[in-house]
Amino acid sequence: MMKHIKRLIEIALDEDIGSGDITTDNLVEPDVMGKGLIIAKEDFLLAGIHVAGRVFKYLDSEAIFRPFYKDGDPVENGKTVAEIRGKLRALLTGERTALNFLQRLSGIATGVRNYVQIIENKNIRLADTRKTVPGWRVLDKYAVRVGGGFNHRTGLFDGVLIKDNHIEVFGDLFKAVEHIRKNVHHLVKIEVEVSNMDQVRQALDANVDVIMLDNMSIQQIRKAVSVINKRAVVEVSGGITQKMLKRLIHTGVDIISSGALTHSVKSVDISMHIQTVT
Amino acid sequence: MMKHIKRLIEIALDEDIGSGDITTDNLVEPDVMGKGLIIAKEDFLLAGIHVAGRVFKYLDSEAIFRPFYKDGDPVENGKTVAEIRGKLRALLTGERTALNFLQRLSGIATGVRNYVQIIENKNIRLADTRKTVPGWRVLDKYAVRVGGGFNHRTGLFDGVLIKDNHIEVFGDLFKAVEHIRKNVHHLVKIEVEVSNMDQVRQALDANVDVIMLDNMSIQQIRKAVSVINKRAVVEVSGGITQKMLKRLIHTGVDIISSGALTHSVKSVDISMHIQTVT
Amino acid sequence: MMKHIKRLIEIALDEDIGSGDITTDNLVEPDVMGKGLIIAKEDFLLAGIHVAGRVFKYLDSEAIFRPFYKDGDPVENGKTVAEIRGKLRALLTGERTALNFLQRLSGIATGVRNYVQIIENKNIRLADTRKTVPGWRVLDKYAVRVGGGFNHRTGLFDGVLIKDNHIEVFGDLFKAVEHIRKNVHHLVKIEVEVSNMDQVRQALDANVDVIMLDNMSIQQIRKAVSVINKRAVVEVSGGITQKMLKRLIHTGVDIISSGALTHSVKSVDISMHIQTVT
Amino acid sequence: MMKHIKRLIEIALDEDIGSGDITTDNLVEPDVMGKGLIIAKEDFLLAGIHVAGRVFKYLDSEAIFRPFYKDGDPVENGKTVAEIRGKLRALLTGERTALNFLQRLSGIATGVRNYVQIIENKNIRLADTRKTVPGWRVLDKYAVRVGGGFNHRTGLFDGVLIKDNHIEVFGDLFKAVEHIRKNVHHLVKIEVEVSNMDQVRQALDANVDVIMLDNMSIQQIRKAVSVINKRAVVEVSGGITQKMLKRLIHTGVDIISSGALTHSVKSVDISMHIQTVT
Amino acid sequence: MMKHIKRLIEIALDEDIGSGDITTDNLVEPDVMGKGLIIAKEDFLLAGIHVAGRVFKYLDSEAIFRPFYKDGDPVENGKTVAEIRGKLRALLTGERTALNFLQRLSGIATGVRNYVQIIENKNIRLADTRKTVPGWRVLDKYAVRVGGGFNHRTGLFDGVLIKDNHIEVFGDLFKAVEHIRKNVHHLVKIEVEVSNMDQVRQALDANVDVIMLDNMSIQQIRKAVSVINKRAVVEVSGGITQKMLKRLIHTGVDIISSGALTHSVKSVDISMHIQTVT
Amino acid sequence: MMKHIKRLIEIALDEDIGSGDITTDNLVEPDVMGKGLIIAKEDFLLAGIHVAGRVFKYLDSEAIFRPFYKDGDPVENGKTVAEIRGKLRALLTGERTALNFLQRLSGIATGVRNYVQIIENKNIRLADTRKTVPGWRVLDKYAVRVGGGFNHRTGLFDGVLIKDNHIEVFGDLFKAVEHIRKNVHHLVKIEVEVSNMDQVRQALDANVDVIMLDNMSIQQIRKAVSVINKRAVVEVSGGITQKMLKRLIHTGVDIISSGALTHSVKSVDISMHIQTVT
């Protein structure tokens, strides 16, 4: 995960700083030291505090970052989340990038937490999808876990998920599963996306590990759960609203996955106050 | 811009594909050809269609991408946005990444367009900020333009913006401006963020090019505009809601900038239907 | 897989060519065309023929590569494996690197095929390990498949394998499995390495998907298979010789994995004959 | 050399860890400290011990690596080769990659040492070739030196070696040498590969620095050495077995080069035992 | 700026060291410590001393670099500019690269200083251009500032400069300015290159910020300055010799820019003396 | 060489274009085609014409580049050197970078040619040094060859050159040579830098291949040449002016090397005229 975060921080600073921060570099001498306070401007669940710290350390490797909360902590409006001491230039130049990371990651975690609180039932997993912002896969999925959600597979490489388009081009759900099982290594499970009861039965015949019910009504979901009868893990996906969620948690499904957790995020409001230190 | 998009596409495909798309690669032979249709699942303003095309071309350099709409076009729910023909594997493996780009960029453009329609007045610019998603600066700012908005400076390198923290550490707004003017090259303008009328006057004395009114009330803004009296361009920023916007457009300001245009985006719904071509 | 191969080809050509092929560049003018024949100097099973082709295409993007055999084909001593036409400089400069790839990959495939022929039983998988040459993971594992073997997990990211050192530091096999199951995503299976019958029973209690019997005697393996009784997949690993293999295939195990398939490879002998084309 | 090793370590860890070590990261908390012992499971000549150390330092920059042997030392079965203390996660995640490097490099050195012991004669150099594993050029050549062998040129850039294919396309051995001598810089020597006595004489006429006798019989080699009569350094190459070697050392040749030293390596057996440190 | 310098140092060391410094590595053991003195062999203005230091630190991260002068200081022939202590290998291997940076950067600064001394008038800026050595943009422009010169825009991204070729293809100077002003962000100024009085007037009508007089005679320049009459900043560019410069400073222009400051540089003479430290 | 040029072109375009060419992109639509003529503004020897072409192809892969002269040709003031047709944006954006390469490389070649014409004697090599501009090693050395000069070793990796600092730290010239000869591979020669007759004799005793006379007077050089008496190649280096050169060519030395050929280059004047093509 470190490698991906490091690369994204480098890109973020590169696209913001480019050939130089002409405001800061012309106002502040290179050796002046400063202190910055990261301050909550609303209530939220914290995620990514160490990413913010790393942004400043990238610009000043000797900066000292003291977080007062840790990822997963609720933070109240007005609280100081962290203090950073280091070169004043690094603080002023890094401020926006550090906050951009922190506001989005905390936004994801806060949104996930709100959903998880609705579910209550410990045996149902709220899971993310691959609908993450390009470049942010590991960060988005990390923030989901911080919010109390669960990850689905990381990408196309660590789990088999046969979707509608796969079946469309292969032609036969049952044979597709057989075909894949012969070739994938023995530590990966097989999931199939189904949209009707007939496909549910084919999936059961093919002995899949997980069945994803795609855009089914609550009634259909209940029926599918009953037919599957614990012979496979049951996942539902697609158009999960808060209202929908409240009904889903009583259908007997095992996993509820939602793309909106990561593709439509509301950033939380966080600011930074910077001073010279003498 | 090409370089940044290419890099982000590479990272996005890398984080999703990793060591291989084990579902697709085990179901589809390498040489089978396919066709994919990108389909709108709601009304939106299109942005990023060529980015989506490039994702598929990255996986199959001979794929043929035919967009039926161009960036900036409104698209209605149910319409086919584009067709892609190429290796079936490339279509199945690239689908999610292509859509992740397209859904977010169209989401930004759609949101900006909604704001721009409120402004109506051609002489007021709706501008973005540096509150973009790390890694997406040029793409986010491109989508803002597609939606009818304007860009603020690209980053810290192509414009001077003296903010509250800069004045805090430098100590004197007027001297800060003087100091910078002596050093920056002669093709860059100077903007200062102010929060009260006293600072407005200092900024005018210092002969700045642009004055940003930060989190002021409508009444304060009116007064500032009157005092500035065309001697500097006037920008307002901070907490811009649709209601706020309707009032701001009658205050005489030149530029209204909003971070939410890019930091809190609602993705639009787009899907893809893939078939084998024989 | 393409990305990894491309990167390795670049590194290989870089370390060989460095600041320039001073023999070829001083003997051959840039535009002279040539033809190269890749010739088997012993019997082997072919693997990596397209990697060899890509080496030449990297040096001359318009070179034309015509393989006469495909990966997985047995090739007899003296046969021409492929023909390459392109810039003479590209042929002379790329020869050694292309052969270095081809000789090692075919060496792996040939070795695996020899083992697979001993097993005969279609229901037992001969699998590789993570004991691949650093930098060659995807290529080594590809050559194993070409030889008729199966892959184990690709790396640490796409399968849980709790090994002796993990249990040593975690303290309890059963709890370790419980702990992991709560956190990993729902498409990954769990395997545990065990070295005695007590651990076999703990693994069964924990309901693991796969049990790896580490360095057990044939007698112990038989007993373990009987105790496990199809409740988990059984893998054996460690010190697999041809003699050992003949006995293992009658013990009822499902998977036999061997590091030597990739860590101790005998290259096969292949050469190249190059001519000017007028 | 450092740059090449660093790059290869990064690639090796990247291909193994990918999106994360899901076994270790789910079992071990990030701050737990551990100790690892690297233990010889057979007798061998050590090479690459610092590469192994660097693998762990890459994962935990504060890890402390204490080798008990240095490269070039013979190690006996059962001995502890090195101890590493650092983050437990770094030890568990890096174990396989570190051993993969160490086992192959020690395998090369051990093999070379066995050949060198046969030669005995201090005036004959046992040299490697460019038949190294792609990506491993500098490491493979380093291990050869550790084993008591000598390096041939590093790549195509630091020595002229006119081979059969070069003469085939250039048309005339003598003129080829003249042509090259006029162009290469004045610190590089010229070697020619010859396969018969006629070519030996042409090479002598052209005043080459080194003559490589390719796949000649012992009798032919003796004759060539006599004809050359110290006017050029004499190298023999091709199909060097231990038996062949014993006869070659009495023919008067200066250099014996062998591709098998690096292209067909038997890894040595080394394991690692890891514990928690409290 | 750091990122660009780091990248250039890496490339410079890579192209010089390649597979290894075979002289130093074969003469000096890895752990021997040394001391190096950087010594001026002529009088010059120092620039880039920290770049030289970074070269050695790249090769030996624990090396200690003590500069006795800072950038912008005049240095006399024979003086010791800096002392470096660290691994002897790092000193010997890095010497040439460190000096190559230092000699060119000090050469630029010295040349600029000579021109600036001619100008005397504090209100005229001597500015660089984009005629820098590819790869050296930020370094070349830094050295110009050290010499007392000013930077023009950094590149194509941070200032609008409409040149002859732009007007040629767009067709109309006035409309070109209008067109651009509508689209660029509000912190960038607009400059136009003109070659006759008619264009000067069009530029004034279009209300440009800066007018560049291209290759005009002193007489024409005087006239243009008079016509412009402070309504725009006036820059002259092209063929600036010392003699030309003396006349230009009395014409009333604001900025004099010269490509030769960076495209035709005379390196200053600096050497290094290295000793073993015991 | 291609790899190094490609990398430098990428860096050069990156540092110039950054986030976008705001002048060109706002004036010219993406699909407009154009034609550019590269025109000599003084007499010079052409070098790097294909590098210029590649700059444009990098920005527009379908651009067509037609050079009218080839590297090594003398070009007269006013002549059209090459024509480029492609996207107008690519021409306008790439112009400066292409010319920056071409002007410097032709400047080197022209300077070298002027020196070579003085030497006349075909048996004396005018050679470059490692005093090239960081990042430009292969390009600088290429331009030297175009100008009729010869290359010295490429870097620290392809030739042994024992310099004053090496002898200072090793302590004994003779032993240093012996030490190195035992370790370097058999295709590399050994050169020693000497500053007095005593060192000349030690070098001869050590049987070195090349002796470099460092900063000796013409008289000392004559004496050294006489003492060496063809037993080693003789190189002189240091402070080579045109006047010095005329005297050196009659001293019997084999090689004259000069850092100024590449470290103090006068760019030649070349411009570009761009038009729209309809």
C-alpha cells in the first residue's frame, strides 16, 4: 500500500507545485521554521491522517507530525486533528495537497460509517466495489475499512467475478464456471453475477462460492436467498440507498456492496492554520 | 495534458489488472473480437469521452473507438454514447476503468453546468480551485471547462495568490505584495485573499491585480466591490451554495470560485454492454 | 502480463546494450536489412517464443517475426523455430537477449513437462511456488503452465497461506485462521502449512480450504489424507524428486508443488543464424 | 551496481507483494518487532548476503541486519548465516524474496568455485559470458567473481567481440577488424571469434587483441595456441563440462568461458526462522 | 526545483557510471574514507554549489559537504570553494559529474553578472529566455537569478507570449489577444512579439500587458517606447551584445532578454583534489 | 543511444510544456495542420537533425519530417535545413525545444570541425572528454563524431583511466596498474595520466596501453614522446587552444583531447517559420 500512496503523493505534489510555488518561495526564506494546525470544520470520521503527514514529510523529511486522533476516530467540529512542525515553506506549499487527501478519505470513511450504523447486524458485510477513483484504489478501499466497511476483491487479479458481459460472450454460465475452475489457482473463489432465478439455479449447479444478485427487487432477493439456502454466499449490489439498505438487512443476504461509497464522495471540511516558529 | 492522462490511465489499469484479469483471461481466447456500447443510464453533460477511448486503446492499440457525442454535449438517459470495437479481452478488462473515468468527469461537467445556468450573466466567471482530487488536477480542470466554468491558476506555479497563512507569516500584506512583485517574472499577476475592508484597502494600495474576498457576507461583498471600484478584479470564494450563488451574481463580483465543483462530485450513471463479434 | 514482460525486456536490453553495441554499430550501417533464423540445438518444449519476438520488435518496431512453432509445441534438435526479418543491427544486437529469454523459459517448460509425464493422473496438479527468479514471476509461472503444470497463488496478495513462521509468531493455528477469515475479502481461500497430525486436525477444525503437508514422509502423507477425508484440498510440498513424485501420486493428494521447477532450471540450447538480406 | 540491485529488489517485491501481503497484514500488527535467522540447509559458498539484507531494509528502513559470514565464505549446513531484527511484518513479507536472491547468487558462486578448483592453474581465467538471466547481468557477474571466476565484458558496450554472425554479414574478418579499430575509442580491445585455422591466421594478421576459439576440439585448440604463439590472448568457449575442463587446462589457453555458469544454475537450500521479539 | 535537480543528477551519474567505475572500484576498497577539496582555477561568480554537494551525497548519503562560499559569492582563483568528506569511492566517482554541474552553472552566473554590471540601471531587468539546454531549464534559470538577472516565464505554461508564428497562423494580432484573454485564467498576463510600429499600435489597442520589440534598431526602439508611453511594459530581445546593451539601457525599455545567457555558456575552470583520510 | 535521446526529449518537452502551452492551445484548434521550415541563420556544420525531427514526432506521431541536409553536411546561412508537416499545435509547441537541441549539437559539431581542420594530420585523433553537459553524454559525443572528432571512453565503465587523484590515494602508479590489470575484464585497456617524466617511466614499466600527458609544455611533450617511443599510445590533454593545437600536431602525439569541445559551446543560429496548411 505504501508504494501506491507514495506514488500518488508524488503525482499530487508534482501537479500542484510544478516548476515552483512562486508565492511561498518569494515570501519565505528556505530555513524559516513553522507550525501548522489541522483543524476540523465539521464533525467527521477521520481517515488518512498519516497520508497528510507524509505529504509534509515528502517536502521536509525532518518535519515532525503529531496526530491527536487516529484513523477511525470521530472528530468534532473545531478540534485540532494534528500538528505539524517543520520548514515553513513545506507547510505552506503542502497544505492544499495534504488537505485534499485528508478531506476525501475522511469523507469516504464518514459516509461508510453512516451506512454501517444503519445495518447494525454484525453478520452482514457492507462492501465496496471497483468503482473507485482511478489512481486511488488502495486508498479508497482503505478508507472503506476505516469506516467499518469491508473490501470486495482488490481488482481483477484476486478473485473471479463472472459478470453479465462475461456470460453474454461465453454463452453459458455453468460451462463458464467449469472452465475457469480448471485454470485458476486453488486459493481463489468464484463469484457469479445473476439477474434471475434461472441463473441462480445454474450458479448453484456449478457450485460457485458466491452469488451476486444484480438489481433485483426485495421480493426477488428473498426468494433467491431461500433457493440458495446457504449453499453459496449471497451478495446484493446496485443502487443501494439508505432506504433500500434498511429493507435489505432483513432479507438474509450476506454482503451488500455499493459503488457510491467511493464514486460519489462528499469531502469533509478541514482547514489548516500556519504560523512562524521562532 | 496528454502526459498526465496517459500516466493516470496506466496507474488505473495497473491497480485494477495487477498480475492479470483472471476472469476474462480464463474465459476468452486472446484473438476473439468484440464490440462494446457505452450507454447513458441518466441525463448528463458528457466529459472525458476520449479518455474512455484511450483506456481501451491502451489495452488494444488497434481498437476502433467511435464516439456518438462529443465533450460538452448533453446526453439523454438510454442513449448510446460511443461504440468500441477491438479485442474482446480489452473490452472486458478495460470496461470498469473506462467508466470510472467517464462517470466522474461527466459528473463534474454536469454539476458545473447546473451552476453556470444559474449565473446566466456572461460577465461573471464560475471558477474552480486547487481542491481537486490528487492525481486529477488537469482532468478535473478540463471537466470544469467542459461544463462552462473557468479555471483558476493550474497550481502553485502559474499565478501568485497570497493567502491568509502567507500574510500571517510574512506580517504585512502591502510589503508582501511589493516583495513578490520584485521577484516574479513579468507575465504573472498577483492576487491577494482578504477577509476585511482594511485588507481590501491595503491590497488596493499595493496595486494588486485581483482581490479575493474570503467568506464575506453579501453585504460586505457589496461594500468591497464599491470600494475596489474596478481598480482590481474581484473574486469571491468559500461555501458557494446554489442559493448563495443567486445572490452573488448581483453583487458586481467578477469571479465566483468553488471547491465543491471538484472535491464533492456525484458520478453520473453509465454502463457498457459487450458482445462477441464474428 | 504484458507490462511485466515489457519492463523486463527493457531492463535486459538496457543492461546489455548500455551506451551502445560497439561491435555491431561499427560494422553495420543503420539501414541494412537482415534475416535471422532461430534454431534448436537439442529437443525441448517451446515456451516464450513471443517474448523473443518482442525483443527484436523493441529494437526495430517494423521487424517481422514468423514463429514456426507455438508455445507448448515439442521442438526437435535442428529445427528452425522462427524467422525474423528486420534491421540487421536489431538482429545482431538483440540476438543474445532474445535467446536468453527463450532458453530459460523453454528450459522451465521442458522440465515441468518431464514431471507432468510422470504424474499421468489428470486429477493431481503439479504446481509451482513463489521460488521464482526475482523479476521473472509472471514469466516463470507462464512457462510452468506451458509445460502442463498449474500455478499456485501469484504472490502474497491473491491467496492466504499461513506458514510455519506465521503460526510461530501468532501462536495458535486455529485462531490465526479465524482472525484472517474475518478480514480478507470474500473471494480468497485460506491455506495452512502443517507439519504434523495435530496441526492437520486444528486446520480441519478451523475449516480451512487447503492444507499443505510440509516435508512429511509418504506414510505421514497417507495418514493425513485419510484424516482429512476430502474436507479440504491436500497439497504436498518440499524436496520433490522424480522418485518421490512416483510415490506421491498414489497417496491421494490433490496438489504437488515444487520450487525446483523455477529456481533450478537447466536452459535448453538454441542458437541464431543471421544473414544480410539484399 | 547499486542502482541495478535496487531496481531489481523493487521489482521483486512489487511482483510478490502487489496490493498487499494479506496473510501477514491480517495476522500481525504493524508495530510488532521480530527477529529472523537465515539458516544454511546444505554446504555452499555464500554470495549476495547484502542483497538479502537490503530486501528487508527496503521494507523496514530501520531494520538491523547482522551477517555472520561474508560473500566468498564457505558456509556449512546448519549454520546461521545472518540475523535480521526489525518489524515482524517486514521479516515475514520479505522472507521469500530475500531467499530467492540469496539462493540463486550462492548457487552461482558455488558452481563457479567448483570449476575454479578443477583449474588450479592461477594463470587461466574461468570467465562468464553474456548468457545471464535477463535483469540479473550485474548480479550474475558479481556472483561469478565471488566464486573465484572472472568477468568477460559486461555487455555490448565495453568491448568489441566480432562473432560468426558479424563476419557472415560483413564478409571479411580482416577488414572488419580494420574497420572497427578506426572507430572505437582507444581504451577498448578487439576480440574475434574463429572456428578454423584460416580464421586464426586472418585474426593474427589483423592484429586483434584476443582470439576466441569456438567449439574446437582439444587437438585443434592445441594447434591454434601454437600458431598464435602469444601474439594474442587465447579464449576458448562452448560446451565446457568438468571433464572437458580438465583437458583444456593443459592446452595453453588463457581464458575458458562458460555460459552454463549463469544460465543453468542450481539454487542452494537456505531457510529462515522468524520469531516475535518482545 | 528539487525534483528536477534530483532527476538530472541521477541521469548524469547513470550516464557516467553505467555498469561501474572500473578504475576506482578496482583501486579503492569500499570502506576507505576520503576528503576532497573543490578549488577555483580562475575568478568567477559561484552558482550551484549545493548541486555539487548533492552529487556526492547521492553516492554516499553520509558524506559531509562544507561549502566555504555560497551561491552569488565571487570566488578568486586558487580559493577552496568547498570540502567534502565521505567514502573515497564516492569522491573519485562523483568528481567529474559534480564539477560538470558546478562549472556550467557558475559559468552562466558569471556571464550574467558581467552583463548586469553594464546595465547599472536598477529599473531595467536583464531576463533569460526559453533557449536553455534541454533538461536544464530550472537550473539554467536559477543560475541567471544568482548572476543578478531575472527570469522570463518558466515555460509555455505560465505566461502568454504571442510570437510571429502565432500571428502568422492566427491571422490577426488584435483578435488573437481577445481570443486568448477570454480563455486563460485570470492570473496570467499577455505579451505580444511585434516587429513594426503598426503591430505596436495593434498591441496597444488590444490592451496587452507586455510588448516585445523583436530585432528592432535602436532608433525604432526609441520610437516604440515613445508610442507605448507606459501603457505596456516594453521588452527587447534578439542579438544582445555588450555594445548593443550599452545603447539599449538609454532607450527607456523595461526588460532586455537574451538567449545567449544560457545557450552559449563558457564554463569556468574548477578542479578537485582528493586525499585518503585515515 | 535512442533510449537516452528519447528520455532527454521527454524531459525537455516536460519542462517547457508543463501543464500546457497556453498560448498555442488557446489560439489553434487541435486538428489544424501546418508546415514548418527550419532555416539556417548562419553557416554551420549540421548535427542532430533527426533529434529535432523526433521532438515533433513526439508531439504528433503522424508528423512528416523531411530533412534536406544530413548530419555532417555544411549548411549555408539562409538555407532551409528541413521541412516538417503535422499538427500546427505540435509545430508551435515543439519549435523551441527542437531548435534548442539542433542549435547546441550543430554548435558542437561546428566547433570540432574547426579544430579538426587545423590538425589536418589524419593520424592524430582529436578526442572529447567526460566534460559533457550532464544528461547529454551520448548526444555531445555523437556531435563530436559528426564534427570529425573521436570519442574518448564513454564513461567510467568502458575504459581504465588512472588519474592524479587515483595515484594520490593508491600511492604507487606501478602497483595501481598491476592491481587493476588483475581484475578488469580482458577487453579493456589501461591508460594512466602522468605529469612528469618519472611517472612516464613508471607507466612504461607497468606496460600501460595509453599514457596521458597532463598539462605539460610542448618541450616536455616532445621529450615524453621520445622516451615512450611507440611503446604506448600518447594522449595530451588540458587547455587546448587553437594556437596550442598548431604546435601540438608536430610533437608526435597520437591523441589530443579537449574538454572545451563540449563544456563551452557556442550555439549556432537557426530559426523556424511556421504556416497553416489548408
